[in-house]
Amino acid sequence: MALHLYDSQSRTVRLFEPLVPGAVGMYVCGATVQSSPHVGHMRTALTFDVLRRWLERSGYAVTHVQNVTDVDDKILAKSAEHAAPWWAWAYRHEKEFTAAYAALGILPPTYEPRATGHVTEMVELIALLIERGHAYVGDSGNVYFSVSSWPEYGKLTNQNEVTQGEDEVSDKRDQRDFALWKAPKPGEPQTASWPTPWGRGRPGWHLECSAMAHRYLGETFDIHGGGLDLRFPHHENELAQSTAAGWGFVKYWVHSAWVTQSGEKMSKSLGNSLSAASVLEQYSAPVVRLALISAHYRTMMEFSDVTLAEAGSNWERFTGFVERATEFVGSAISGVDLETLPAEFTEAMDDDLGTPAAFAAIHEHVRRGNIALTHEDHEAVLAELGAVTAMLSVLGLDPKDWAEESSSASDAALATLVEALLDERVSAREERDWTRADEIRDRLAAAGILVEDGVDGARWQVKGS
């Protein structure tokens, strides 16, 4: 069986056939760095990390592009609220995302372009759309995509009569139209705008992804990924403006489902976000990774202490077998076959990244391995150790990789995540929320992090260091 993926546009599971044999171009919508990352962000990133790992294990050379939205309305609003330069605010949270990705073993993308670094490409795309009759200039600094000019609008989600609520302004010809370029709002810093033939302004959110995907992957590429909540309007608008520009754009659309708490989608607006920093403070990174990839990527995942406890038990079972089997085979460890994957695991992964069935295969081979250890069957232990290790490696969970993680990388990730929690504590104290501030300090203390307040701010260290 070859790889099949669910394509959100056709709403079918399709045989994956790349545009160029042996190579895959994949664009994944990354973070809008307005605030700290939560586990919902991490689940999306892990979905495409697993997809990338499986593609590479299947013999493909993958070019993985993941953007950073480092200027937009929310970043400007939040930075102003905290009296911070918008670019510093964005960079601080970008570093937090990078640290969380690294802590969870997510491979860095091949390219990670920022919106602010690709204004030239965006202006060129706007000019092309205006020339082709699919965009128009409103008030000075505003440029809009004309939905009525493009009959194919709605091809991804079948939503073509929905008002673009985030851009409801008076200079639109049609409230379905969406902003390609936005004029600065009163009070916003001039540094957050760029000169164009249509006036100073900044990119529309949808525009940047089309421009950057084209810059790094060309007019047509294989996979466009992101969270399910991005299908409309973000990806619908991307598809419209890219195809209206004359580009083929995307062959397969892949979307990961939400993380929920008590049945509600995890989001900052609902106030139910679990920050990546706080979760990684309480649970080991491989356990969090295992928890977030254990459910099928297209199913909603309820995130709770029960979920993490189950993942912790599974991780102990996997690592316990690998440790016992490694000790048992001794010097014969060099003979372990790490190249051959069990057929049931390969079939599961080829079936739209079926991680539940893949983990079932791992459990079965751990069971067989433990039986072989009981019977001191040297050959069978070697075979099962190779199978289990190979499968875990595909999922980014090879125990050896986690055990050998460099201390410098771990320290850097720890520092960034602890600093994020201390920043939350500072904000709580500024708002006179002493209960929240004490709670953060107590959580850090429980995790072995000592915090000492001083005139120059808080300092921290790991107990015993």
C-alpha cells in the first residue's frame, strides 16, 4: 500500500502522488506570534512533523516551509497594551514557539520565513492581481481581493457567500472581499507599515502565505497544511488569490483537528488554553509528544490529566522494554535491524497517518518482545527490539534520542519556557493578581525551579545546581 492522505478540498482519501517523483514540497501555516504557544499549536506542528518524518522514511526529499506571522492586528494591539515595541513582542513569542517545538522533538522546517521579510513578494502579488482584474484599491493604503471577480471562490470549503467579518470596512465594494493590504490605523507605529504604490500599509494575513509559498515552493506544490480552523477564511482566501494570480497552488490540503478541554476547542479567546510551558513543566516532553500524536490527526482530541497519564504509562512500557531488551542482547545490539518496519505499522501510516493503529502495532510488538524476554529467546528479542525501536523512531519517540538529547539544547529550551512563565508572573503582579503570581511561583518550585525576586527582577535556578 502506498501513502494515502485525506484531501480537505475533495473530501476524500487520495493516493499521494507528488508533482516531482521522489520530492515533496510542503507548506504549513505557522504561528502568529502574538502570545505564548499552547498545546493546540503543538498538536498542529506535531501532525506535520509526523507527516514529514513518514515522507522522509518513505524515501522522499521533503522541503518543509513553515511561516511566522510577525506583524498583524493582534500583535500590534497586544504589544501596545504591554507598552512594548511590536517587533520585540513578536520576536519574544517567536522564541517561545521555537523552544516549545525543540522541546517536543519537532524537526525545524527547511525554511521558516517571516512575513516582514517578504513584503517585496507580497507587493508583486498584489500588482499581479490588480493587473488581472481580481483586486482593487480602496482608501489610501487599502487593497482588496474582489471575490465576485473569481467564480471559483469557495472551492475549498463551499463557503462563498460569507462576509469577511474581520475586514468589514466602508471602502469595500463587497463585504465578501478581503484585505490584501491594510492601511495603518490611528495610533499604530509607523515602523509597522511599508511604502507601496497604493500608500503605506502592512500585509493582510492571507496574502503573506501565498507570497511566501510561491517564493519557496513555486507556483504549484504538493501539500498545504494547517489547523482545521484555518480552512475558512484563511486557506479559502489563499487558494482564491493564488489561483487568480494564475498559479496552480496546492495539490493536497491537509488539516489537523482541534485540541479540546471539556469539549470546547482550545483557544485564547475562551480562556481555556494550556500553555506549552506549563504542560512541559509538569510532564516530560516525550510523554506530551506521545499524548498529542496518539489520536488520529483528523479527530478532535480531549486534552486532560487522564490523557497524559495514559501516555505516561505507555511511554514507560515502551522505554522499559527497550531498556530490558538492550541489556539482554548486550554486545549483539549491533545486529538489531532498524531498517525493516512491521507491515501492520507501515499500512497504518500509509492509511492517512493512522497513528492509533501504528501505536497498536508498537504495543503488540512490545508484548511479543516481553514474552521473548521471559523465554530468553535471544533471536526473538533482537527482532522485536529492532521493530519497536524503528517504529518509535518514525514517530519521533526513539528512547535513545531522548536519552541522548544534548544538555545545551535542553537547557536553552528550559530557559525560554521558564522565562515565559516568569513573564506571565510579572503580568499577574502588575495586574495585582497575587493568587495567579503565587501559583506560577509554586508550580515552578514544584518542578525544581527556585525563583528569587530582586530589584532587577526575578532570577531562577534549578534546585541543586
